[in-house]
Amino acid sequence: MVKENKKREFVIPALIVIIMVYGILAITSAVAGDVHHHGYPIRQMFWDVIAIAMMLAVVKLSKNLLRDIALGVYVLSIVLLIFVLFKGMSVGGSRRWIDFGPLSFQPSELAKLALVVLIPLFLEKPSFKNVLISSALTLLPMGLVVYEPDLGTTVLLGFIWLSILIASKANLKWVVIILLLIFLAIPLFYFFGLKDYQKKRIEAFLNPERYSKGVAYNALQSTHAIGSGGLLGKGYMKGTANLLNFVPVEYSDFIVAVIGEELGFIGVLTLIVLYSGVLFRMSKIYSVIDDDYWKLVVVGVGATFFFHIAENLLMCVGSAPVTGIPLPFVSYGGSSTMIFGIMIGLVMKAYAVSQIGREVKEWARWAGSSNSSG
């Protein structure tokens, strides 16, 4: 009998550990001389270890158990999203975190995971009814998150659902109609769904010089820091903009500014290559999975990582509106790191499940050929 977890995936976790080390080094430089955040590198190391433990724990869980608890994870995320709107910790005018004393948790991170494991349950058999149910299940957390407000995560939740829908066997006509509805809804969402400061961020992205001393300041400083690094950078922990704190929240949202200034284009390119390796390996795992549910889970994880990587990198060079989307395993943050760890565990689990199917088929093929020859 084939054991469920007999086959292990080593490439992705190896790349993730390298990325984690990259992140620790970048955060260490970002908080150098900052008495308020000097403990962040140690904290991030702690979260990284927890994330690795979660990766391994998810692989050990039964594939049926993961399907069974998907709805429970979703319900928990909704409860926490509602709770945070009323009792959450207010930072910069937003309520996104639940305070647990020395620690805090961001429920919207759990909402990403909830959609990744729940939406495939409906779209593995994408009837019109299931497509409608999956869209409703996505719109609920989107509505709660946009009210925090958190535009970046709101868009990401929709992107996760849309990516899984497109990858499913849903009727192409439905997909085209949904895409048209989304396109038509964008102006309405802009005028009636966004806060004034969110509109200004989009306007600042389109015309940064006009808002150079306001909402565009962070992106402009980040772009200048990265540009000043040139090809090879100014040297580790020698970035002028970083040491003089010209770039706000450089340990989190704008961590790429630190990497670009100190390690140059080569440093940023190295990080992109590492991420590309993770996404490429996910695509290879996707290609060998027979189970529709697990194929769509891998799509959801891949979509989440791609959105985070693309949005953060483009934001830091002024090519996308500024949001609070962190860079996976590089930006400082406990909630995001733990959820990313669980998601990587899901991909590793999907690989183990795919290998079971292959081994069973190979055994059946061998048994059939033996019987026919006998």
C-alpha cells in the first residue's frame, strides 16, 4: 500500500530557505541604527522557523482532512475579519491587526489561505451554481477587507478567485462574461468603493511628480534608492538612503529599496531568479497532478505568490500604486510569513498526492501487463 507522504518535494523548500536568509540580511541592514526596530531580524528568524515547521506539518496532514477543514478555515477568517473592524488595532487610520500583547495577527492573511483551500472545492466541478457560490464566498471577505481599508489585499482576494476560475474547467463563456463585468465595475469601485487617500495613491502613481511631497514620497524615494545602487550597489549596510531613513518602512513594504541600493541590480535580479525558480517549480508540480482539487490549490498558491512578488517589486520602482503588499519571506512580518509557510506546505502536499496517483497507476499498469502475459 502506497503511503500518502512517501514522496517529498525538496526544491521549493530549499529555495524558500535561501530567500529567508536573503530577507534576514536585508531586514538587518534596514534597521541598522534604528533603536525602535533593532529586534526585528531576530523576530523574523523566529517567524521563519515557525513557517518552516508549518510547511512540514501541512505535508503530514491527511489530504482528506485538509479538504474537510477548508470551510472551517473560511468561517474563522470571516469571524476574525468582522472582529478586527470593531476591536482591531488601529494603525495609520486602518484596522487590520488583532493585538495579542507583544504579538499581532492580520486576519486578511488568513482570508487568503481560506480562499486557496475552499474555492477549489467548488470549482473542481465548476457548474454555474458552483461558480456563483464561489464568487459570493470571495466577495464577502473582499467587502470586509476593503472596509479596513486594505485595497491591495482586496484586489488580491479577487485575483486568487479569478485565477482558480480560469484554471478550472468552467465554461469559457462564463469566464468572459465575468471578466467583462469586472472591467465595467472598475470605475464604480474607484468612485464609490475607495477612500480619498486610496484614490490619491492611484493618482500619485499616474502623476508622481505632482504628489512628490505627499502620497508619492515613499515610491519616489524607493525608486531613487534603487536607481542609485546601479549594477552592483553601494555595498551591504552602506546604503545612504537606507541609513538616513529616507525610505519609510524599508524593513517591510519597501525592503526592495534596501536590496537595490546596497546590492544593486544584480542583488534584485538574484531575488527575482529565486522567486522565478519557486513559481516554475510550482508549475511543474501542477503539470503532474491528476486531482482537480489539488491542481487548483497549487494555482491559488501560485497566484498569491505571483501577485505579492509582482506588486511589491513594481510598487518599489514606481510602476504600480503603493499598497501594503509584502514581499514573501523577505519583508518583515509574522502573519504573512506564517501563512506563506502554510501555502508552501500545501504545494508540497500536492506534490506528495500527485506521486501517490502516479505510483498507483504504474502499479496497476504493471499488474495488468503481468496478468495479460500470464
